Amino acid sequence: MKLTGRKKKSKSRLVIEIIVLVIIAYNIILRAIPVSFGVISNDDDANDAVVRGALRYSNSFSIKTENDPYLDYQWILDGIMEKNMYAGGEFYAFSYTTRDKGDYCNVKINIRRMSRVKSMLVNLRTTLIANKIKGLSDYEKVKAVHDYIILHNEYDIAAGGSFNALYIGGSSCNGYALSFYMIMKKAGVPVTCEYGYGNGGEHLWNRVKVDGYWYNIDLTWDDHGGNRVGYEYFLKSDADFGDHETENTRENQDGPDATESHPVTGKSAEEYADMFPNYNLIMIVIIVVIIAGSFALYLWLLDRKMKREKIEKQKIEEYEEQLRRENMQERLKNMSIGEDVFSSGEKANLYGDISGDYENLSKVSGADEDNAHNKTVDDGQKNTMGDASSEDAQSNTRSSEADLGNKNEPPSTGSKFRLKD
């Protein structure tokens, strides 16, 4: 019987480990490779280098430029959105510092908390929302998403990005605008992000194409807090969209700008809100189910492992017992049972049931030997007594024969009995 040792790692586990190692190595190597080689000579190339760094989700990196560069947020954001809008959804704040090194300027770029995990979650949430508005007109899609984001978000100047807007429920202007951009893109509605100034401060809003015309829309300023949704900045023409300034030339815009604002029609914000389930609650339930299922799977695998180890241990014991049996049987074949070669305990083991309890067998064998010894002593005593009786009987017989012999013999001359003369 051949025993098996511990099983090797399963192929699935090995594949998972390889994938994890490849991802780690990829990120390490990617971060080690510079976003640009040599010294950058113009602002366009500097902005493109920042785009490459952001697409790597590098929150901190450096580039070399000939002069102090002008890094344009709108340029960089458009470049990221064009290649990976989910990365762009987390590109909501960056800063840079320049140090003169003589022959070149060292530019240190810091991007605020970009994350691949957040981008993946945003991708999932925007996909779910976009699927819910399929079949609606472009206007209905715009209004439904406009109302949904405002009702599920609160303005928070300290936060930013689409993840905070869609999952946490609190974001600054970029969270509103970036979330709206991605959902509209997935819903098939032409849309842009517009960076500029609103009321004198940096601001981000959108432009969207409805019924062949481009309109301005600012979800942040339409959020009046709580469940109050405004439409003062909903599908507005340039003339009606005051307090917003941008340097975007709109050179690549497909279609004319709207000369008049679009009227607000259709369902109310509450009616549109009823179209969408509570995604956060669904996510929590899914997480709980995954955790519970994983724990149950762990217990099941642990139970299987313990049972497997028990079976293997039992097989080992059976195998060892079989070896002992075969060894005993071999010894019995090669010896004479009557030879006094083994001790009394070994005899008991040899002559008894080998597969039984050796301790009990030894006790039984000891009792049998004692009984046999006592029987031998009794037989010896009986034989001794028999021999003595036999000898007495033989002595008496001889005595009797002697007496008879004396009676038959004539008296000797020395006898006191004499014949008379």
C-alpha cells in the first residue's frame, strides 16, 4: 500500500498567486519608468507627460523642462478622458512645484488620491445608471441623471472626484461634473467637461448636446441642499449662463451652440429618482453575502481538510498494523512454536490474536500460564503419591511372599523344635 504525502498547491491557487505577483511587478516597474525622457521643451509635451502619469495612477512624479511650464488642467483632463475616463473621474485636483536646476527645471507633480479601485467602482456604478436610462430620449437622459446626482449628493468642498459623488454622497463641483460626464458618455449623449471660473473661483461644469444643440449645465449650482433640486443652470444657452468663464475655444465642437435655453419638462425629480434602486444598499448586501459565503466556504474547506487528514491518518495506522501482522506471520513461519525463544509476553503476542489488544492478550496469556503451572504441580503431587502407594504395595507383596516362603521351608537344625529320639 503506497502512502501519499501532502498534496501540492492547487493550480487555481498557483494561477492567483502568479496574477498577484504580475500585478505587483507591473506597478513597481511602471512607477520606476519615467513619464518622460530627457528635457521637455514645450508646454504641450509637458501636459502630455502629466496625462501619462495620471493614466498610470501615479500620485507623485517628476518631469524635466527647459523653462517653467504652464500645466493646463483642461488640456490634461481632456487627454485623460479621451484615453481612460474612469481615471479622469478621479483626476480632480493636482499641484506642481518647479525648481531651477541650471540646465533644466525639475517639475514635481502631485495628484490628489487617484486610485484604480475607485475607478473600477465608478465604472460599475456609472454602467448601472446608464443601463437604467436606456430607451429614454436624450433630454430625458440628461434630466434623469441631473436629478439623480443632485438627490444622492451633498456639496462638500473638501472632497472631490466621481467616487465621492456616487458612493459617499459628498463632493465638490468636480465630482458632480465628472460623474455626469461619464454617465452621459455611456448613455450615448455627447458631453464635455468645462474648466473655468465661477463667481471668481475655479469651477468645473458640463456642456451637453440635446436635439442637435449644445447647452450648458451646472449640477453643482442646481443643488440647493437636501432633496431640493433647482433648474436655474439646467440646459442653458450662453446668454442665460452667467457667472461662468472658460478659456475653452470649442474648436472641435460638433454642432452649433443653443441660442435659447431648453424648457424644463417631463417628470419630476422624485419620479426620476424612483427609477433607480438604492445601489449602496445593494452593494452592502452583496458584500455581506460575499463575506458570509467566503466564511462558509472556509469552514467547508477546513472540514474537508480535517476529514482528509483523519482518513490519511487512519490509512497510515492500518498500513502500520498490516506491517506488524506481516512481520509476526513471517516470524511464526520461521520458528518452531515449541522452542523457548521468546519471553512469555512475546509468546502471548505471537500465539494470540495479533490484531487484538496486546495488553489484554498478555493478561490472558499470563492467566493461562499460571493455570498451566498449577495443573502441572497438582499432577506432580498426584504422581508422587501414586508412586509411594505403588512402592508400599510392592513392599507388602514382597513381605507376604517372604512369609509364605518361610512357612514352607523346613526348620533349620538350629531350630528349637526337635524330633524326639
